[in-house]
Amino acid sequence: MTGRYDFASDNTAPAAPEAIAALTAANQGFMASYGEDEVTARAAGLIRALLNADAEVRFVASGTAANSVALAALCRPFEAVLAHGHSHVATDETGAPGFFGHGLGMTALEGASGRIDPQALARALKAPDSAHHQSPAALSLTNATEYGTVYADAALAALTTAARESGLKIHLDGARLANAMAAGCDPRTIAGAGVDILVIGGTKAGMTPAEALVIFDKTLVRRFDARLKQSGQLPSKSRFYAAPFVGMLETGAFVDRAAHANAMARKLAALSPFKVRHPVEANGVFVEMDGAAHKRLLARGWQVYRFLDGSVRFMCSWATTAEAVEQLGADLKAIA
Amino acid sequence: MTGRYDFASDNTAPAAPEAIAALTAANQGFMASYGEDEVTARAAGLIRALLNADAEVRFVASGTAANSVALAALCRPFEAVLAHGHSHVATDETGAPGFFGHGLGMTALEGASGRIDPQALARALKAPDSAHHQSPAALSLTNATEYGTVYADAALAALTTAARESGLKIHLDGARLANAMAAGCDPRTIAGAGVDILVIGGTKAGMTPAEALVIFDKTLVRRFDARLKQSGQLPSKSRFYAAPFVGMLETGAFVDRAAHANAMARKLAALSPFKVRHPVEANGVFVEMDGAAHKRLLARGWQVYRFLDGSVRFMCSWATTAEAVEQLGADLKAIA
Amino acid sequence: MTGRYDFASDNTAPAAPEAIAALTAANQGFMASYGEDEVTARAAGLIRALLNADAEVRFVASGTAANSVALAALCRPFEAVLAHGHSHVATDETGAPGFFGHGLGMTALEGASGRIDPQALARALKAPDSAHHQSPAALSLTNATEYGTVYADAALAALTTAARESGLKIHLDGARLANAMAAGCDPRTIAGAGVDILVIGGTKAGMTPAEALVIFDKTLVRRFDARLKQSGQLPSKSRFYAAPFVGMLETGAFVDRAAHANAMARKLAALSPFKVRHPVEANGVFVEMDGAAHKRLLARGWQVYRFLDGSVRFMCSWATTAEAVEQLGADLKAIA
Amino acid sequence: MTGRYDFASDNTAPAAPEAIAALTAANQGFMASYGEDEVTARAAGLIRALLNADAEVRFVASGTAANSVALAALCRPFEAVLAHGHSHVATDETGAPGFFGHGLGMTALEGASGRIDPQALARALKAPDSAHHQSPAALSLTNATEYGTVYADAALAALTTAARESGLKIHLDGARLANAMAAGCDPRTIAGAGVDILVIGGTKAGMTPAEALVIFDKTLVRRFDARLKQSGQLPSKSRFYAAPFVGMLETGAFVDRAAHANAMARKLAALSPFKVRHPVEANGVFVEMDGAAHKRLLARGWQVYRFLDGSVRFMCSWATTAEAVEQLGADLKAIA
């Protein structure tokens, strides 16, 4: 437990003041439970405004669960999800989509720096259906990606359009949607791109644990609360998952705090003597660092991890300070 | 969303000051995620002290999920859980045990006022194994029960002993363990009674959403975090689920607040002109009220529900005020 | 393994000559696998003719699996199946619907002698949807029923109509459809009654293991073979599951053999000195027999079981001989 | 459905005379159901003799289900199976292991010609456990492999030993064990190699549909029949799945017929003008053939498929005639 976790992940940070303020403000009086309260209604309205879309919104505790519940709603067990081979749903959730989806399959697509290659998607969509394989029923996208890159709105829409033309449904993992927005992603284009279910991350955006499940496809809404309840994702005290969204959306902190995190990542990349492997468009910096250097860095107390692509990952958050970036930059120079 | 939710459930209450204070205190600096932080370690230690047992402790978001993950750890899909026919796991979680347990069965046992009848358990344990039915692998108990009664320590131990002699594992749903403790239950007897997994409710005890999963049987610990992660119950910002336990256990508020809730229930029962159906030992009051009277009560703004046994349920919480109880008592008299 | 199994079940009988003849006739030359062969096509055509319906037909090995795959196709995990409390899917398949359906629930309906009481169905259909319970998505009927009774075509249609008006899908377990047909059920009314998936039992009708899955609702057909494959129910050598249907349908043995079984049951009922509890309309006889008498019967070598309703069950099959019925009848008189 | 299926698979063949003879011989009189009959007992005894091991044996309908039930018995949902990347369980069963195993993962290992590379296994075994990934709980081997090669007994034991030293359980898919035996595999070494569950293929060995599930690890036996029943794999008329094993094991046809298939494959390989990609040790021949040549071959009526590694596969069976091999050989020359 020792060491500095500033750059270990964007979930090592505390919650931002705006989130805490809203949470404590919501802690007043009795309210209906299971999402029937006014805080939840207000947060849902703010998200609809953000997306400029008439969508159903639910607030849940876990991004892993939110993604998996979404995929289970879009696919049947004998079908598969097309996702980037290094996406969180494919590699970092202990098979949760298969657990929530009763064995649904994941088909890995390639693409540089976490973005799905349109050609890889096209090839997957052309594969003939067979009773002996799990054929795709949904495309899962992540924005910002695992490698700190951001889809241009048009690039994302091109992928969703291709998938929808083949009859697939669309899931968008927005665990770092705030960072994508700070990098230029326009959330009002998501509905138009044909996304069926979007998960908006609150936790990594600087909230206490909270994720928003946004259902654009109204045909999926019937009994969705029963689906959530059975999945352990229908919080009784819903207000505590909704309130941080109220606080950070009403104040603009949702994007502002992410913009800070993105800026810290750019600053760190500029200081890094190690080669930066992926474009720094959001809040992560991935550097090429051999094992010996990594050990030296760990010895200086910086808890950072080697990632799937072999690079070492540094994540910035709303709470990352310029001073910490400079300290880390100096240490990186010292161990390089 | 309108009306008064004071007595609708014990999850309509806000979080107690001790929980909020600890949560905001924990909101400082960077910390390791996924339960490796010091707040989580401290909360786990407090729970071990409470139980006087060397158990593994995890903090999760959902009681439904905690119960279901526990049952899935104790049973295989072709086995069953013995539980009271009106228990929360059997009737109020949308089949979550079957979802997390991949079809595991629930076998309903009878018993007055939510407590399992030892004879009913004995009969179930005597049923021969068959390949054509789901034979029991675990006993699930609830304390305090759904009907606001509390098992005497010896009575609970008698049930667990009988079940263990037949090779069953034991799950204890302690969503309202605080209320049971305030009614005399000694938590230091739970380990000795042979409970394998205990879920301690924080949410209904007056915390922000938080439940503790306590694993007494160490053979279950291997890869339990992977089990939690796959189930969407390994919170990245674990501190926010652990902190409320720190706040309420360190101050004693965990039991003190529950004692208040229990006292409010007794006060309400004393005021009720409607027959109280079950002994008021914890924080719930169940009265015999016909549909017309129930409608009149709803018309006065009191949101309360008819329960499985046909009675109307009033739940008190840490936040219930004597004034509210008196107002409700007066209204009950007016509509009786 | 010793004793006489003539009346233990209708699956203790060998396969009828017509089934064996067709199976050996199909055992010629190479054929496409996984249902693409001509024997399968021919059997499917015969079943469509029998039902006078344009349905998709698949041949599978297991009735338990066929029923469960059907229910999983009609319901989602957080939904429930309405079925008679003593139906095979509810009580005698070790929770298979919950396993194949990932936790889907079973809601028990009452009704005399295995037939669902229309009032019980009406009550279940009126229950309001709730996120905290598994609300019904399908009605499962069994014809002939577990207790050897047969729904009149109009009675069955009344149940399906009521369920469909509430938006439910319909599953018909026809493990003993042959016996029902021999008792007057007209299979050409099944499609019109709105059944979505029908399972026609071959095994109990006197075939080598074989069941037909009949899909009336064409919207369910897409990727159904992938569903079957994933469930272990897409036989490579499909011809061996289709051939017995060819043999028994082409010759008329399917109904003729069942008529014999039904006649044997009536004969046995007439000889029984023990009170017959349910109308003998198909091939089962259920008698009221105390434990001591049951033991005396077992001591004479007759392997028969006590059933869910407390009666002792005698099943007749195509292979039951009049002589065996008379022997059993004499023994029943001797032990009465 | 048209064309010649002789080489499309080894499941396009009819059943061998020895299997049919035993099946019809078993079709006499009433017998206990669900595996309690004497035919099942006899077949189980023959398999124990074959393996020279005191194992539990069950007869089931489906190899896909048998493999998946086995893996579900060896792993928990948040764990993974190590298997060759092109193994049947990994690629050709529509995700059945994940369905029966509630989301259990498959981790692909590499190795030439279908045999797992010991170095690849060693690397996988060295990977540290993590709560964020599905760590391995079982190794799945296939003998003969998907590419018609056969593990030497010592090579297989080296893999199982390495896996067991890391605490893994072992599953052996013997869908083509007969072919492996005909190529020199000694089945009496399987128990000693530490295999926990073995599936012996009857279907591809020339039987009517039948597979044997062999459980060496006695700790897995408790309630295994309930597991099978819930999975739709506890046949009521068990005799029909056991009888073909009786017929083919008692006569020696099990290996003799496989030896013929293997010989036909060698003959075909010798005739092939196309490069044979993998050693022909069992009953499959994989040739390097471009799309145009493949089309010409299909146009001549030979139904053969392109396999995962890009080669075109020809499978021989007990029913493959030397004449057919010669015809195919001539056609291959004509289109080369």
C-alpha cells in the first residue's frame, strides 16, 4: 500500500469537491429509493441535456457491471461482441461480459493505439454466420480509448454506421467520456451515431463511485430495472450515485476537471525522456520503458504498471498536480 | 416521488453524520485502488474486531450482489439454497441468486415471523439426494429477519449446527445486523456458529451505499477478488465503501443508531391502533390493515407498502424522528 | 437394477419396431451432418404435416434440454415462466430452465390433476410488474400433463389466449403429445392456439432417444442452430434423431402405440383396488397407497415411485402387455 | 444436401455394424432408466478395463456438452481453461464452455499441428494471478488433435504434469481417442497422466451418437448426475448411448475401425498432389489448396471445408472406402 499512486490509475484519486458537495447536499431527508428520487431525476435530466437526446438514464455503482449489463442486453449467449482486442471489456474485467451475458463471446479487433481499425471491423462484419461460432451481435467502442486516444466524432460514426448496416447493436464504453469531451468529442453526436447503450464514467472523472447507463434504444427499456436489480445494480439509495453527476455536470466540472487531467498528461509526455508510444489525446501517457528502468522507477515509489502493449502507463486525473508531474518528470530523467 | 418516505423503507433515509464524516475524511490524496488502500484495511480490521474473528473482509456496493455472490460461492448451479420462503434472497432480489449462481435453486422453508422453523429445516435436510432435483448445499439465514424479528444467538446456532451436520454451508444475510445487535445479538457468536459468509449491511444501517462481505471459511478466499471483479463488485475506489464502516464502527454509531431505529419501531407499535402481526424486536412494524385503510393512509402522504404476508410494513431508521412517529400514530388513529 | 420396470416410467421401455426399422434404414451411406441431411428434412416435413403448420423443426437428444432451450429463447434471465407447480420443467429437471436460462424464474400455478386452473393463470397475469421480482414472459403448458390428464383443445387455447393477451409467449411440453393425441388432442390446433415453441417427445412415445423442437414463431429462428450448438443440442449425426420420427409418423405408430399405452392404463385403473386419484386420460395411473402397501408392492418386484402429490404412479407404454397389467392388478389386490 | 460427404467429416458416416448390432440387442425388455440399467453398467466396465482405471463413467449424447460439462466441473466462472487456440472447445462449439461454465474463459495456447507447445504452456502457467483476469484452473488437451496428429504418451504426460504442478485440473477431449489409440496411444496411461475428466468419442468412432464421460477424480463425482441432468445430459434411455460402446469395445471394432480410418488418411495423403500440411497420424489430411482449386473440387461434388489454419481438410472414417480415396485422389490430380 505504500508509494505514490498519483499516476497508477485515474481511480486512485479522491473525489472532486464538486462531487462531494453535491453528495452531501443530497444527504437531506427521506427520499424514495431505487431511482425514484428527485436527485436521480435531476441527474438524468442533466445527462439528457448533455447528450441532447431523449434517453433513459440509470445510475449504477460499477463500470464493469454497467458495460456487462449493456452487452448482455444487446447480445444473446450464442452471439459475440466485436471489441478492440485491448479494450477494457475484453481484457480487464475478468470475463464479466461472459458472466453477465451467460457465455457471450468477445471477438477481438485490431487497431493502432486502441482505436478499432475500420478494415478490421469490415472483415469481421463480412464473416459468414455459422452455427458453430459466436457471430457478432454488437460492436463495443471505447472513447477515450484504453491508450489515451480519442475517436474523432466522424471516425466513431463511421464505425457505428458500418456495424449497424450489418445489423449490429452499439455499445459505447465512456469510462473516460469526460476526457474525450475535453479532447473535442461532442457528446451530442452520440445518439446520432446510433449508439444503443452508453456508459458514462463518473468514477474516473473524479466522482465518488458512480456510472451512468444511458439507453438510447427505447425498445431495450422494458424491464431494464429488473435486469439491473437481478444484476445487483439497482441501488436502493440511488441519490448517492446520481448526486455526483449533478454536482459535476451543473458546475461544468465534468469537462473542466478532465481538461486538467488531459493537460497534465500532455505536460508529462513533454517531460518524458522515454519514447511516448501513443498520441496523448486524453489523460494517459504510455512510454516505452524496459524492465530495469521500470524497477528503478518503482524503487522511487511511483506505482505504475506495465500495460498490455508492453508500455508503461501513467494516468493523470483531476487531482494530478503540476508539481507531481514535474517530480515524476525529474525522476524519469534520473532513471532513464 | 411525492409523499413522505420516512417509513417506506430503511433505505429511504439519508446517511448518518458519522458515515458522511468518515467518507469526507477518506477523500484525501491518492490511494491504491481495488481494496488495497489503508481505509479499506482499517475498516476490515474494525469488522474483525466486531466479530472477534480472523475473517477476510471485502467492501461492496450492493447487498443483493453480496448475497448472491456469497451463495454462488457456496453452491453449484445444480444445488439449492435453503432459505425462509419470505427472505429477501428468495423473494425480493429478482432471482439474483439464480443469476449469479447460474441457475442455483432456492428451496423455501417455513417459519413464523421470518424465523426458520427448526422442524422445517430438519425435514428439508432429511430429503434424499436425487439427480432430478436441486439438493441443498447451503442454508441462508437473515438476522434481523424480514419481519423485524431477531434470532436468539442459540436459536441461530441450532439452525446452523443442524445444517452443517448435513454438510451444508451457511450464509448469513445481515442487511440489518446492526438492528439485530441492538436487539441483543452478539456478533462475536457468528463465527462460532459456523457461518461461512456473512453480509453486513451498511446501507440500511445509515451509511452511504456500502456492504461488507465477511468470509470466515478461508478455503473460499482463493481468487475471491476475481469472483468479485467478474461480478461487478470489486470497487476501484474501495475507500468510499469502507469509510462509512470506519466512521460508524469507530464511533459506536453502528449499533447506537440501530438502537434508535428499534426504539422508534417499538414506539410506533405502541401507538398503532391496528393489530401488530409480528414481535417488534428490530426496526420494522407490520400491521394488519385492510385495503381501504391502506388507501386512506396513502392519501395522507405516507408511502408504505403491503408486504408478502399481507400486512402493511413500517420501517424505522436511524433518521426516524419521534415526532414523525407521533404524526404517523395520530394518522393511523384517524384512519383506523 | 433388479425388479420389474414395466410401470416405473414410460422411458423404461425399449424402442418400438417402427423406430428401430427407420433408424437402421437411415444408417446407409454418408450424409451431411448437423441437420442438413435428407432424413432430417423428411422427418421435419412429416411433423409439419402432422401439425398442419409451416414451422421450423429441429431434432435433439434431450427433452429436458429441449424444454430449457425453448424457455431460454422465450424469456430473459430476469423474467419468469408460468407453469404448473408439478410440471416436469418446474420439478423434475434439476433446475434446467434456470441453468439454460441463466437464472430465469419459475412461477408455480395451481390446478387439479396437472392442468393449470384458468383462475390461477388469470391471477398471475394480473400481478403488476416490479423490478424486484421476475415477472412472467412465458406460459409453459404440458400435454398430456404430469398426472395423465389431457387438455381439451379449447381449454388449452383458452389458457394460451389469456397469456398472449398479456404479452406472454407460449411453450408446450409435448413429451407425451402422442398420448394426448391418442386421447383426442388435435395437433393441428396447436399452431392456431398461439404456441411459440413445441417440444414433441419421441423417447416416451417409443423411440430411441429423440425429441423434436418445433418453432412456430419465425422471429425466433435466426441463429437458433447456434443456440442449439452452444447448448450441446445440435447433433452431428442428426439422422439418428430424425429417423425414429420418420418411422413412427409414416406408419402411424406414433399415435397407435400411444393409444395402446393409454388403453393399458385404463385397464390397470379398472383393476386397481386402490383409489385412482386422477382421471385416466393418457398413459399414467396414480393411486392412493400408503407406505406399507407401497413397500409390499416393491417387495414383489414392481418398481414404482411415489409422486409429488403423494400418490403412487404407474406408467404404461407402447410395450406394456395386457398380461403384465393383469399380473400387476393381481398383485395390487393381494397387497391391498 | 447434395454431393459426396465421405470426407467432409468423420461424423458424416453411418454407424458401424457392431454399434448397430449392440443397439438392437439392447432393445429388449424394460430396463431402469437414467443410467441404472445393465447395459450401461456393462459399457462402463468395458471402459474401465480399456483404461485400466477405477473411474466413474457416464454415457451422454453430445461431445460438445460432455466437454463443456467437464470444464464447468473443473473451473469456476472467473477462471480460465488453457487450450490449444485451434482446439474444438475453443473454436468450434459456439462458446459452449462459456455457456455451461457461466462465462469461464478460454486462454489460447500455440503449438504446431494442433499439439500444445510445452513452452507456451510454461509461459501461461507462469503468468501471475490477478483479480482482473481469468486465471487458469484447467488444461484441456485433445487427442488425436484437431489437425490429425497424436500426442506421444510421454509428451501428453509432460504437459499434464506441468499443469498439475501449477494446481490445474486436466480435461482430455478424446473425440478421436480411437484414432489416437490406433496410432499408438495407450489408454492405460491416461489415468496415470493425471487426467481428471476424459471424454471418449463414440460418434466419430463409428457409433450412433454416444460419448463417454470418464471421471477419474472421485472428488468430482458427488452430485455429478444432478449436474448432468441440469445440463440436459442424463439420458432416460441410457442403454442406447451405452450399447454402441458395448458393441465396439467387446469386438475390438473401436480400435480396428479407427485403424482403417487412419490407413485411409495415409493412403489419401500419399495420393495428394497438394502439399500435406500436418503429419498424418490419425484420420485427417490437411492440404494446402488455393480458393480456385477448392472451388474446382467442390464442383466435382466433394464436400470439404477450409479449416482454421487455412488448409483444406479431408476426414476419413471407418466407412471410408479405398475406392473413394482413389476417386478423390484422381480428382485432386485433375484439379491440381
